[in-house]
Amino acid sequence: MARLDGRSNDELRKVNITRHYLKHPAGSVLVEFGDTKVICTATIQPKVPKFLRGTGSGWLAAEYSLLPGATETRVAREVTRGKVSGRTQEIQRLIGRSLRSVMDLKALGEKSIMIDCDVIQADGGTRTASITGAFIALVDALETIYDPQTVFPVKDFLAAISVGVSDKDEIILDLCYEEDSKAAVDMNVVMTGNGDFVEIQGTGEEHPFSHKQLTGLLATAESGIDELISYQKDILGNYLGWRIGREP
Amino acid sequence: MARLDGRSNDELRKVNITRHYLKHPAGSVLVEFGDTKVICTATIQPKVPKFLRGTGSGWLAAEYSLLPGATETRVAREVTRGKVSGRTQEIQRLIGRSLRSVMDLKALGEKSIMIDCDVIQADGGTRTASITGAFIALVDALETIYDPQTVFPVKDFLAAISVGVSDKDEIILDLCYEEDSKAAVDMNVVMTGNGDFVEIQGTGEEHPFSHKQLTGLLATAESGIDELISYQKDILGNYLGWRIGREP
Amino acid sequence: MARLDGRSNDELRKVNITRHYLKHPAGSVLVEFGDTKVICTATIQPKVPKFLRGTGSGWLAAEYSLLPGATETRVAREVTRGKVSGRTQEIQRLIGRSLRSVMDLKALGEKSIMIDCDVIQADGGTRTASITGAFIALVDALETIYDPQTVFPVKDFLAAISVGVSDKDEIILDLCYEEDSKAAVDMNVVMTGNGDFVEIQGTGEEHPFSHKQLTGLLATAESGIDELISYQKDILGNYLGWRIGREP
Amino acid sequence: MARLDGRSNDELRKVNITRHYLKHPAGSVLVEFGDTKVICTATIQPKVPKFLRGTGSGWLAAEYSLLPGATETRVAREVTRGKVSGRTQEIQRLIGRSLRSVMDLKALGEKSIMIDCDVIQADGGTRTASITGAFIALVDALETIYDPQTVFPVKDFLAAISVGVSDKDEIILDLCYEEDSKAAVDMNVVMTGNGDFVEIQGTGEEHPFSHKQLTGLLATAESGIDELISYQKDILGNYLGWRIGREP
Amino acid sequence: MARLDGRSNDELRKVNITRHYLKHPAGSVLVEFGDTKVICTATIQPKVPKFLRGTGSGWLAAEYSLLPGATETRVAREVTRGKVSGRTQEIQRLIGRSLRSVMDLKALGEKSIMIDCDVIQADGGTRTASITGAFIALVDALETIYDPQTVFPVKDFLAAISVGVSDKDEIILDLCYEEDSKAAVDMNVVMTGNGDFVEIQGTGEEHPFSHKQLTGLLATAESGIDELISYQKDILGNYLGWRIGREP
Amino acid sequence: MARLDGRSNDELRKVNITRHYLKHPAGSVLVEFGDTKVICTATIQPKVPKFLRGTGSGWLAAEYSLLPGATETRVAREVTRGKVSGRTQEIQRLIGRSLRSVMDLKALGEKSIMIDCDVIQADGGTRTASITGAFIALVDALETIYDPQTVFPVKDFLAAISVGVSDKDEIILDLCYEEDSKAAVDMNVVMTGNGDFVEIQGTGEEHPFSHKQLTGLLATAESGIDELISYQKDILGNYLGWRIGREP
């Protein structure tokens, strides 16, 4: 049976990544997963957090935010509520860990990359769109400081997707907001170009899930990630895509 | 002598307002004054602040924020710094006062309009672009709840522009960031379609200005506002533009 | 090859749960996983969050904290740093979701259960010890208000354990702090008495992991959970254990 | 027609400035504009903000606060509300900018002047009284560190006054609280001894104002400022007054 | 041997209380203990804290603050530091408890008295001056709502004074700042008109004190309090003084 | 007439101090005064606050907190309320001052001792139990860095106890929570092994107390302190107890 928007269960929404979206940051994209739209920027800063000073190693951190008009009901700014919500903290820690997993922080040297993901329109999957788009912004930013004598500090491609068990007990890929709010199980998967897992976060608060369902969820996620990484390779093109994971 | 981008002294940058920019808010635009780009949204909320409850009168408030990647050097999120800066507070109070000046809050009834101006790219004039764009988002939002038996709660058109005294001692209109950072005098003017002043905020911290310079600044601002209001009338079209300031 | 403390790879540390540890809260335990010691309390409050008022449904929320002396280097109090850290937020959201997954919140009625997990000594696995111990405190607290005419609002047993890939590339169960800080992959698994998954959170920031490793991690976690749930059944005894998941 | 307190439209309230009001700060005054009473102090600090270190240039910043008992209804302390209000921020930024406009920050050297304006009784015009009084506290503070070989770091006199359009559509000077709360237009003007404008902030939220009204408001403000600067010259006396704007 | 300012060991500084110091609050005084100057105000509010609603009983709370220019080195505003310091909290809790001890909160009815003590110049003894002055502001405020059919809600006079052991090992009364900063022992005593103790807070952090010294400190404090209460009776006069502690 | 728990008026509750309670901190105890249970830890840090840098002198500070489940009704965490309460601030300042009074901070050198008192169960007297127990944790911590060539930096024993005037107008020692909540007068006394007073904090908010009652309260407190210090000597034993207050 077809989904809300007519997709088949293992079909992604239309994905689009616009490179060089803003003029100031070193790297910037607009990433769209269907109606979900996120501006991802990557900024290079000449210093590292205290715990890394003098180690020769770099760092990457991420911040995430929803614009007030991004959701169906206006969402209050976090500065107004006085603190970053638990949900935001989890998402920005996830984005940071995921991108660091494919970076060679030694090769970067004592610099920091700051990733900002600002959701201008939300329709489910904002964290997976953020990771998938921020990867492109990161590569574009690093290209601006690349020295061909050295290793390019990105070791592999990286993308993320959501999977879930629908209210009809079917396994579905890339949930939109309405599907997500009804899903029995919700899982986010982050994987590398090499097919390894970086993060698996699955939760069945309403309906604990069986080992068999878990197997299906992971297979569906893997096929979605494959498609996203192909798209990333296309838009980066041979020139940049070739650099990832190569020795100098 | 020509300006940085070849404009004459009393020339606006290219202005563009894209209506219906986002799918969730009642009103939303992307406003561009040259490279300055702001998403303005207007949301209608069914309640008013405490001091207005039971008065039959409505309210409008505004919030303003810079995305971290909007400026040349990344700007830290206000939630990270833990508070709204003085500059942000001044701007959002200015946007709110300006838009309220052309509203008939009694005709609105006990509802609140929340205006959000989020700058995705900054190149000078973010507050004047915000006011000029938010006016359109406001009209679009109010149209969604308009009851033809009643007065449309917007009494007049409204736009804002910056003027200044350049480092060459010339009066210039609609300053870009580089001009603004060098200007001796900086002034923001908000006016109605009827040609009245709503706000004048001029400051000559580095170079106090004479009465004669003041006269020139105001004349230049008035011509810029005229042009902006013509543009607003064009994009709203007869259907909506006609409604503003009319009896039912 | 043996682990630091001589355990085999799939062996739990010594687990101990002391019921009725404090005199004031409705339910309270001291849970020990080796040197990790957590005080878990469950308090019943007569009201629910706003979004549930009038729905007839109850709620459960959790808070987690480290005492300053719990860790090797003194950890600053969160009130001193002025905010709850991202790590704490993730853990308390995880504890809350996990316990809610085995509750019948309708059967609870419009009451809230507040779970507090305060770590007095930390040696790895504080979140899994918290979930496993808090389950017992929850059952003890609910027993104090149990009405035999109704359904006991706990539907199933629940326990949690950590697994990981060690620096020697072996899959190990219930990591102590030193193992955890060296592990290539770190995964927390929460399961029900029925053998279903409630949460899987695995991260390989330093070393993405293969599908085959994932299979091994899950199997090891499942055997550890089995053992923990047997222990929970022992200490609750037939009288209370029998009530879980039964009709009145 | 006479005003509430019998003044003519272009008449100031009784102005009084008591120098050396407190024993600790380098400069301190009690300034009174009618019933409005403000303690203004100037403190000299041996360091400058980060962005000026090593430039040889000094700085001046201002803070403003209402005592809880200053207003008709007790006003909550800002520390209790947890943040500085937008109104306070605007006022302290205005006071700082205004005083800096007549300072020679290079001549001051790498020192900071901290201005504190604490309103002990409010009856309209607290910001204009603050600027006018703080100017005297500033001169007194700088005198304590003055080296006759160098330029005195104050270049010109400075005063501020409010003007407005009353509810009877008349232009009035130096509004008391009751007049201010009814005024259609409210404008604050800051000027130098030389007759130049430092700040113009006019707002007609309730009633946008015409070009003609603007002309009248400015003329009335200029005459009020003249009178205030004469008074400042009187109380500073020849000895100190002579120093302002002179070469060594 | 004489003290810094020539006083004998058991001599108060010059005490002065100016009633009706501000025009807005119901009660307001300027209290001076030598160079220590505090504005104390009492405001009546028509509601009580939650824990008293419906009990028929009133409340009194106090806030205390130092103006930035009050001390030798400028003291940062608490809103700037983001929180009320421990010292401030202790003082305002002390002022509140002390004044409540002589109030008949039942006779007050469901109203709150808010006491504000703002130190404009500090030279030791700000908390004892605050209590002694706030007592007069409180009586003046209550007189404005007094109904002669009922009990006046103040049961007794109240004053406070500091005593200490000097660096010369002598017991001294009413310490100025310089004496206080050198004192071995510092004690604040609050007493009623009836000669009973309301608060004793003595601390010998640098030099623990003997039982014999304690006896001397208390005797000296008692004689100082006697003098302060005589002064309070004088300035309130027979008309108001007579009302305190009397039946209607 | 006997007290709630059958004690005589001048009898302590059962006191117990368990040394080496936790494995990480340099010193740690569990102290019990009846049902009041507090974990006290002492941590040594290699630096001092700014105002002591370069002076050769050390420092000691204390923090205090109630676990949420420690009291009859769950107490909200301070981080949730966003600030340390006035009560907590008073207690941690008292603990810090008291312990510093028996330390030789010069002999300690430029190190800081951080004392943490976390109440896991509260039944009155948490601050006096904290001081009495923290003293032992402090001695144990200092022993870990003791160099026999130097002075041991603790000069004397230290203990604290509460006394009060009961609702039956009797003087009682070591009040439990129920007695404390009914007491007319509440006093905390901190004394050294030498019999000198370090702190006296007595308050009679509800019932001011006479000079005669004060004499009785102090005598009762002194006998309680004697007993506590004997107990401290017993559990430290000759080896450590002998070191306190001795030259090398």
C-alpha cells in the first residue's frame, strides 16, 4: 500500500543539495529532503578547544537550530527559553560525532571546523538531512585551505537516513513528519561510503521491536544511504570526490 | 564619484521580495536588499500579553536574529552567549514599534501577530530590509483571517531605509556593510505610505552632524522610501493593496 | 585473553540492588554494577505535565546527576556551570523513554512518576545501572499505591547493559570506565523481559563498525540482559514479580 | 494653554546638579530634572575591552538602572528577572555612545571610564538627565588624573533633552512622566556645545509625525540644550570649563 | 586608646534617618550610620506568596543591593554577573526575618510588604543600618493603610548593630569599613524594643572567640541597640510610636 | 518530659562517621546524625582563587546540596530552578568559613581544598552533620599529601551542633526535623577542640529570646560539641589525631 505521498516503502524523498548557498562561510549548502530544508555551513577557525591545545590535532563541532517559522506551530527561540533543549543537544552532538568519524583530525592540524545546521523548513528527517548536507559543506570548506602536499582531511563519504516501523507495521524509509509522528519505531542510521556504521539510534518507546524487525530496518537504511552517497559523489564531481580518502 | 558598487548616492540596491517563501507560517517572505537576505514570517496567535487581556485589542511583537553564517566572521548564537544582545533588542523593539504604527490593533481583536526576522545573509541594512519585508508577510498573514465585514487591520503602507554621511562627506542611501562601517553618520528612517515619519534614529558617535546635513539625510531617505513603497504596492497587487487603509 | 579485572568477555560485573535504601521516597534503591553505585528513587506526584491534563493518562520523567566526588577528577555541579550538560540531557531522556516503554500510563491515571538517578560512584555503565535499578524503585513505588481491582501499571521487566568493541577488537560486555575510554565502539542496549528492543544506541566515532560486528554486539547484549532480568525477578520475589504484566 | 505644572511649552523643569555627591567614585553627581533624580558616577579603570588592547586608545561604557522604589509602581530588579531589559539596554547604549562622541579616546590612553546612572526617583526624562549629569561626573573624574602636559580628553560640552508632541498637538519641551505617557510623539535629542547633533531618536508609534512637526521639535530641543549647556558651564566654573576642547 | 575616627569603643557613629525621602513608595527613608548611606523603601502589595494564599496572613520580604559606586572599588551589578551573590542573599534573608519578627502578620491580612534597601554609600554596617532604617519605612508605609478599628501590625521596635573584637583585642561597637576588615571577630545583633534577641550572627573565622569575649560583645551590642531604639522613638514621635504594640 | 524519640533534652542522636566511603576523592565520609545522612568529600586541587595567586597561601571552599529524594517531599534540583537558593548559599558559606577557621592556609601552600556535602537523607541538622563529617574527610585528604617535615595544616578539631527552644519552652540539643520545624528558637554553634566559638547563628523569628535563654542554649551546645569532638578523636585514632595542631 502506498505512503502518504505515493512513495514506495523503500523510496527516498526528492533530495537536493545546492552548493555555495551563502557568500560568507567557507562552505555552505541548502539541503532539501522533500519539504525539509536546512542551511548547513562550515566555518574554519584558527584555534581548538583547550583539551587539544598543543596536540597538533584539530576539532569539529556542530550546532543545530530550528527557525521559529520552520514548524507547523511556531517554535520559540532557544534564547527566549534561556537554554538549549535536550532534543537540540542530542542532535548537535550526533552531527558532530558523525562528521568527526570520517575526518582525519591530525591531518587537519590545530584548527576547528564549526558546522551550523539551521532548519528553515521542517518536515521530518532534519537531523539526517543536516548530516548529509553538512558533509558537502565540510568538503567545500576544507577545499579552500587544501594544500596538495598533504592529506585531504576527509577519509570517507558520510550520509544519514531515518527508517521506521509504520503504524501499519511496515518498514519505511526517510519518514516525513506525519509518518514520523505515527511511527511505532524510529531509527536513525549514519554510515560511511565504505558501508560501515557510525551511529545507530533506534527507539521503540511505544512499541519495543523484535530482532527480526531490526534486521529489516538496517537493510532498508543501508539501501537509502547507498543512494545518498551516490548523489553526494555526483554533486561533488570527480575533481573533489576523488580527493576523499586518498593519499597526497 | 561613484560608490563601491557603482551606484549613485541616492540609489537603492536591487530590492526583491519573494512572497509565500515557507509553507507553515501564515505569512512569509524572503526579502533581499542587494546581498542582504532576510526570512520574515508572520504568525497569528490566539492570545495577547497580560496587559491587553480583556481590552479587545490585539498586539504585534517582533524577534530578530542573525544566523551564525550570515556575517563575514561567524557570529555566536545568542543562546550560546546566554542572552539577547543589546543590538538585537534594539532592532526587535524597532521592528515591533514600526509595524504596530500602521496597525489598527482594535480591528485585529484579541490576537497577537508574531513577526520573526531571521537574517540568512547580512550586508548592511538588515533592520530596514526586515521592516520592509515583514510588512508584506504581515499583510499576507492577515489576509488568511480576513473577514470582509470588518476593517482590514492595516492602516497604511510602511517601509524603512538607511541613510548616512560617507567618509567622503557625501550623503548616501541604503548603505552596504562596507559603507556602513566607514560612515561618519548613520541614520535609519521608517515612514508610512502617507509620507509621515514613524521612527528616526540617527547617530553621529564619531562625527556629530550639522542641521544642514540632517536636512539632506531626511530628503534622501524620503525618496528611497517612496521607491520601496511603490515596489510593495506592485508585489501585493491591486487585490491586496487596495484593502490597506480602506473601510469595509 | 582476560579483561582488566579478570572477567571473561561476556561476563557481567557483580550486580547488587539494595531495595528501600532511603526512608522518604516511595521507591528507592542503591544499585551497584561493580564499583558503579547509583541511588535511584521513584516519587509519585499527583499531577501530570500540561499536554496530558484531562487525558486520563499518567507520565514518567527522569533526572540524572553525578555527585562531584563520583568521578576520578571532581566534576563541577551543573548548577555551578549554570546548565544541564548535553551528556546529562541525553541520559535522562534515555532513562525516561526506557521506563515509559514498559508502563501502562493509562492504568497509572493522571499521576506522574519522577525518577532520580544520582551517581555516587562512577566506573562505567552509569546509565545502564540507572535504568536497571530505577526499574525496581519504580515497581516498589507503584506497589505503595496499588489497588488490586486495577491493572498494575508495569507491563514487563526492563534492563539495560553496555557492550563494546575493545581496543583488542574483541566484543565485551558491561564495560568498566577504563575499558569504555579505550573502546572503538560503544553501544547501550535496553530490552524488555519479553526479549524486545526498547533502545539501541551504538556509536563508532573513532572506528565505524561492520554489519558482522553489530551482530556480535547485539547477541552479547541479549545474554547480559537475560541475566539482569533474572536477578530483578529474584530480588522482587514472587509476590511483586508476579504482578508485572498480569491482568487484575 | 499652560502645562500640568504651569510651565510654558518651551520651558525646562528646574535643573540641579550636585557635584561630588559620593565619596568613593572619581566623579559623582546627583542630577535633578524636576522630580527626576539620578546618581551619576564615573569610575576610571586601568584596562580596556579586548578589541582595544594595544591600540593606545581608551573606552567609555555606561550602565543604567532604576531603583525599585523609583517609579510609581515598584519595578522588579533586573537580577530578579534574570536579565537586562530591552529598554535598559537601549538607554545604556545611548548614554555610552553620546559621551564617547565628545571624548578624545586616544588622548585618554588605554583606560576605561565606567559611567553608572542609577535613578532614585523617576518622573520622565531619566535618560536625558543621565546624559546631562554624567557629563559633569565624567569631567570631574578626568580632572583627578589630568596631566597638564597633555590634552584634556573631553572635546566639547554635551547635553540631552526630550521633546514631544502633546495630546493637544502642541510641541513641548522636557516632558514629565504624565506628559510622556500621553504624548503622540516622543523624541530625545543629544547635542554638543558646538550645536551639532549626536543623536536623534524620535518615535511616533501611536501617531506618525509630519515633516513640519519634525522641524518644530528640533528647534525646541535646540533651545533647551542651549540652556542646559549654559548651566553646565556655570557649575563647572571657568577653571574646569576652560579646559574642555583646549590644546595643552 | 581612641578609634580611627576618635570614637570611644562603645560609641555609635552619627545616626540620621530622613523620613519621606522619595515620593512614590508608601514608606521611604535615607538612613545614615556615619558615611554609610542606605535608601530603604517599603511598598505594599495586594497579594501574598503562594504558600500563604487563603490563610488570612500577610508577608514581608526584603531585597538588598549595593549601587556600583557605593564602595571603594566599583562593584559590578548583580544582573551583569547573572546572579545574586551569596553575601546579598544572606543579607536580604536576614533583613526579612528580622522585620517579620516584630510584625503581626495576621493583623496585616493578605498583603505583602516589600522592603528594598539600596546602599548608595558603604562604610561598614550596611546590613544593620538597613534593618534600623527599614523599620521606620515599614511603620510609615503601614500608617498609610491603617484602620484605627484594628491592631497596628507592628508589635515592637526593632534595631540592629554590629560589634567586634578589634585587631587590638578590644570590643568595639558599630564598626566602620576599615575596622571591620581588620576585626578578629564580627557579630551582628538584632534586638526588639523589649530587649529580646531576634538574631545573633557571630563569626570568628580568623580568630575563634572565648565565652568571656562573647559576654562582652553582647553587652556592648545591647547598649548600642538601646540608643538606636531611643532615636527611632524620637523621630517617629508620640503619634506613631504610641501605636506600636498597642491594642486598638 | 521525653522528646519524640525518647531522648533527654541534652542528648545527641546516634552519631556515626564511616571513613573512606568512596574510592575516588582524597577524603570521603558518610556521616550520620540519626536519620540525617550526608556524604562529605574533600578534593585537593593544585590551584587557588585569583585573589590568592602568588601569596603562598591556600584556600578551602565548600558546596552543599540536597539530593532530590533526601526530603519528605521531593526537592527540585537547583540546576532545574536555575540557581543556588539562598538557603544553600548560606550553608555552604558557613561550612567553608568554619573549616577554614581551623586550617593553617599558609602551611597548606597554594592548593585548594574543595569540600562537597551531599545530603542523601535529611532529618534536621544537615549543616551541623556536614561540618562535623567534613572535618574528618578534610583530615583524611590532607594526610594523602602530608610531608612530615612540615606543619600539618589543621590546627584544631572542629564540630558543630544545633540547639533550640522547643514548643514546650525547653532547651533541646540536636533537633530532628520535626522538632526543628516547631522550635521557637533555632541556633547553630560551631566550636573548636579548644572550646572557642567559631560561629554562632541564632534566630528567633517567631519568638525573640531572652538573655537567660541564650545562656542556656550556649551551655547545652558546648556539652554536645564536647561529645562530638571526643567521637572524632576516637575514629581518627592516635595516629592521625595526634598530628592536629602539632609542630612537625
